[in-house]
Amino acid sequence: MKTTLSIIKADVGGFPGHASVHPELVKKAREELEIAKKREDIKDYYVAHCGDDLDLIMTHTKGVDNETVHKLAWDTFVACTNVAKKMKLYGAGQDLLSDTFSGNVKGMGPGSAEIEFEERKSEPVICFLMDKTEPGAFNLPVFKMFGDPFSTAGLVIDETMHAGFSFEVYDTKENKKVVMNTPEETYDLLALIGGKSRYVIKRVYPRGGKVSSDEAVACVSTDKLSKIAGKYVGKDDPVAMVRCQSGLPAVGEALEPWSFPHLVSGWMRGSHNGPLMPCAMDDAVPSRFDGPPRVVALGFQVADGMLGMPLDFFKDKAFDRTRRESLAVADYIRRHGPFEPHRLPLEEMEYTTMPKVLQKLKDRFEPA
Ligand code: F6R
Ligand code: MG
Ligand code: MG
């Protein structure tokens, strides 16, 4: 029996503002998922959070895009929204873009990343949760894990990784996808995914080794909230999972790329570039300028469909220096105020007064 790992996430109310998830929401989500576990709709769950996003990590045997599981997540978010509304939490229910559930959370506001796999003898998985940024924030670290021999030693010295990996890349503008193979197509792949606001890594597949080449070993949520809603409703705040070890990146190779606090878009009003700061789940409370953007990494040893308890990886002091560096970068880039490249290019900004400003100046513009 194959195991499915699903992370379904939504922001259903912030505490205070867009800073964190109130403990009452976490409690409510746990209650709902506990009932579902007893009903055997899911095998196991862990309720996590990053900034103002509530992340439901669930295991089951129903496969990806399963209606029961998606409805469970939806109903859980609705139940949490009701709590959030009572408490007047900020933006209560903001990611639930419809009044009724229609089979799958895709296109309805919440984000999802799911993989189905044959459990190996031992199955270490890391769930990555982000806040105040977009799916393209995963491009650089996921590429490094599976495609950069200077980051992942196994690509060079582990025979079972030598064949490389296949990257499924989504063109979020044209709604198309392409599969590209590394190492031979590395430069072409980077040409695409370097444009992270449009091209995003969706899944990674192995090309040799012990895991079947049709089983995804990494998956990123790529739902574009702004497109779905047709207006700004917040950055996507993506999640992802990565399977590790035995022919896949070692746990430490899946964590190594995060030692670089790379610049991602999001942060204040979803309209600024800033450094991605890895931190412990309880430290993922974006404060300064609503940030800087955060990433949390929870490690699990999946066993017979059970998640067990997580290890909160970025608690480790080994990431202290990255955090300090990200704060130095935050100081530097903040000094640009409203200027690019701190502020996003016009077409990528989630908030803009530009049409109104141009309208006001319409009659005052003259040939230069
Ligand atoms: C970014 C984010 C926040 C808000 C900001 C303004 O993703 O959620 O930075 O954009 O706090 O929020 P409103 O417009 O709700 O006052
Ligand atoms: Mg929010
Ligand atoms: Mg958020």
C-alpha cells in the first residue's frame, strides 16, 4: 500500500495583523484532524504553522488530489475561520475564496503539495513551510539540492545519484509545464528557473538509483493566489516536501542550500525583495516590516503511513550565522525604501497606486 503525504495550507486569520497563527486556531485544527484520524480518513497528521499560515501535514493512503482529504482540509480551514472570526483575528478566512467546496482545494485559495510513494525501508522526509513569499522562492534551494554538485556531494560521490534528476517546471503565466533533465540540461533549466516569478519547480523525479523514476521525490505548492482571486489577496506562502537519503539528497544536503539567505519576493505587502530567513517554527513570526520572509523545516521519519513527531531543523545553531546574515541583508536592502530592487518591479507588485498616480498626472504629461 502506497503512502501519500499531503501538505495543505491556508492563511485563515493572523495574530496580530499578519504575524502568526493564534494558538486557538492550531488547537481547532488539531481537534478536526484528530476526528478525521479516528474516522480513518487520514492515517496521521501534524498541525504546523509559519507566520500567519496554518499548515496541515497529513498522511493517508488515498493518493494525491483525493476529494476526502481535500474536503477535510477545507472543512478544517472553515472551522478555524469561524474561530478566527469570533476572535476578530486579522483577515479571517482570507484564503478561502469560495463559499462552497468543489472537489479539490486547487483554485480555491489554499495551497497544496502532495506526493504518493512506496515507503522504503526507512523514509526520512522534510516538510518546508514558508511565509511572506512566493513559490519561486523554492527554485534556488531545490535546484541546489538535486542539481548542484557544489552543494549536494552525493551527485558526485554517490553512484545511485550520479544519473541526476528530472525537474518538472511550471510556466505559471502560460499554464504549461516542461520536464528537464540534469545534469545535461542544467544550463537550460537555470535559464528558466532563474526567472522565479514565472517559472517554478513543481516536482523532482529521480533518474536512477533505488527510487522509481515515476515517484516524485520533491513537490512544491505552486498555487498563485493573486491569479486565482483576480485581485491581491496575499502572497502564496508556499510549502514543499523533500524525501531524503539512500540515493536522494541526504537530510543535510536538503538543508545545506538554506544556509544562504537568498533574496525572494514578498515581504511587506507582497511587494518587496528580501532575504529568506530559516528559523524554528516558534520563531517564524515575521515582525520587522512584516518579515523578513521565513522558512521552517520539519523533519519526519514516515513509518507505515505514520508521521510521528517532527524535528524542527532550523532550531539548530548551525543556522545562526545565516540568520545574522539575513538581518544584515535586511538592513542593507531596507535602506532603498521605495526604490527597486527592494521594491518589486511594477508588474510584480501586489499593491500599487501606479494607475491612480498616472491617472492624476494624465493631463500634465507632455512630449519630452
Ligand atoms: C504580506 C502581508 C503583509 C500585508 C500588510 C498590509 O504578504 O501579508 O505584509 O500585505 O500587512 O496588510 P493590509 O493591507 O491587510 O493592511
Ligand atoms: Mg495574512
Ligand atoms: Mg502568510
